[in-house]
Amino acid sequence: MGGRTLNARRTHIAVASDIPYIHDKIYVDNASVTPIPKRVQVASEHYNRIVSEKLREYRVASLPFFDKGRALAAKLVGSRPDNIAYVQNTAHGLSLVALGIDWRPGDNIVVCAEDFPSNFLCWVQLGELGVDVRQVGSRTGRIDVSDVREVIDSRTRVVSVSHVQFYSGFRVDVAALGEICAASGALLVVDGTQSTGAIKLDVGAAGVDVLVVSAHKWMMGPRGIGFASFSERALAAITPRVVGWLSVNDPFAFNRKLDFLPDARRFEPGTANGSGILGLVERLAQIDELGIDWIEERVLWLSTVLRERARQEGLELVYDFDGKTGSGINLLRRPGTPTLETHANLTANGIFASIRNDAIRISPHYYNTPDEIERIVTVMSSDRPGLA
């Protein structure tokens, strides 16, 4: 533990200097939105510099960055560069799937009843097409794979789930769902926004057909950009319904033939968010440098330290997941104290978290430290409001 702590302090010093926002505060709201490193900011600004200084050549000059990002995203999630598409956000990526399947009356889709609205509303709207939207509820914050299995039948086209549940922090066994979907012929669609960048997921090994990720949470990337990974089965089953000139082959011939590109770029219909992409590429490079295995170990370790200290100080753990079911999301309450009061006290002490399920949601990332965790627990358990 001593070696881990020493190395962690060195890493914190190195990464903290590259994240301006955390210099004077304790930030543990990464499940909501993350601060971006300076390197990401500089990379995003570099795109506009390319356009400003090399307008006629900007496309050729920026393409290597775009290609690098696809390769790094594929490496991170166990996919292939040709199977990666850039998307605006989670809602955009999931809607591409929802709109792109040839739904027939009587088809059904399985969703989680308490999932984040972006992974719920795009599917609920399919009811207007005669699609049966089957909702699976949670059990004390957990999604039981057996409950999903019970509602799948021969007409199930999609099972959609968040890898980590935003309201509880539960990590779903997507590999088990992958086996069920493969056997039934349904596509497994996963929202990875609350895990990717902090928790490892190999889409090929887990049988995930579509993984959609927004960069502004655990990825620590720019806003308004993300990526999606498609399996070969998904590429064959999903037709682009948001279509533009870049969706097809040889776009600079300005052809009007609906000749879709053979890879996931068919889902990128028009002018790209170049600034967002270059920032995302830089962030993917940083994750690759640190190693997703190390990041995951660090995030889960900090969460374990938080839960252990919270128990010792008499704080209530709303959910207590660990091992393969845990994540970086932790919900705590101080018994007898209104959550709003606890949250206000944390904020007054320069500690930034969120309120979810009438509890304090604390979501540390690898740049946080055990000393910061100790400070959080001290403030939450103190009888003195505004503890300095």
C-alpha cells in the first residue's frame, strides 16, 4: 500500500498540473461532468488554428488526427478503427441505432426502467411504430441479468443498457447479456458514458454490438463529442437515417447515389466537430499513456477507501457494490441531516459533488487522492456546518 500511495501522489502531482480546474478545490463530480486537461484544451484549439492558417488544406491536415482517434478509441474498447464513428453525444449515438433498425409491428426492445433518459426516451418513442418497449426494473440499484432474460423472446430486436447505472453506480454484467443476445439474435446496445475512460470494457469479448460514449464524463474530454463502436452484425442491421454527403463513397464527386461507406463513417453525415475530435483524440492518447487497467484500479480503490471510511464514521451507504459490480459512483447520506444541507456544507468547503436519489453522489477519478477522500468524509460527518 505504501508504494501504491507514493506512486499515486507522484501521479497526482503530474496530472493535477495539467487540470487547471482542480487546483483550488476537491472535485468528485466526474459522473456529472469532468474537468478537461490543458492538453485537451490545446488540442481542441489546434483545430481552429489549422482552419485559420491552412484553410484550403485543413481537411487533409486534420484527417491524420481523425484516424488516430479511431485507432485509439478502438484500442480502448476492443473494437476496430473501421467500426468507430464520431458522434455528438450519447443521445445522438443511441438515436442513430433506434432510427436505423427496420422495425416491424410486434417487435420489442428491452430497456432498463431507471436508466438515464438518453438511453430511454429514444427507445420509448418507438412505441408509435408498434414496437413493444419492455422495461426491466432494478433490485436495490442492481440490474439482474435473469430479469432481462425473462422478457426476451424471438421478436426482441435490441437490449439496451448502461454499463454503469448513473443513479446507483451498479456495473451491469454486459458479457452475460451479450451471451443472451447472441443466442436470441438481439443486438446488445450499451451506453458506456458512465464507465468508458474509468472502467475497462472489451466490446468484442463481451458481445456488445453497439457501444456509445460521450466524452464529457469519465473520458475527461470536450463537450459535444463522443464515439460509437459498431459490431459487424450491427453495421449490417442498422441503416443510416441521418444522411449527408459524407455518408457515401466518393463524396467529393458530389454524387446523389445512396452508396453508403462500407464502415462506420457512414454514420458521420456532414462537417465534423473538428475541435471536439482533436480534443478527444488527445484525451484518448492520455488514457492510452496511463493505461485503462491502472485507471480502473485507481478509481475502484479510491471508491473502496471512501466506502470504508464512510462506514467507520457512521455515514449511510445507499448502495454498496464492489468487485465486478462496483464503479466510481458512490451514494452517501448522513443520517438525520437533510441531503441539501450536507451538499451545501460540502460546497462551502470547496468540495464539489452532486445530489442523486436524495443522497450525495461522490464520483472520484484517478486524479483524486486519499487525503481528499478523508477530507470529504470529515466534512460530511462533522457536527459543525461550514467546517473549515
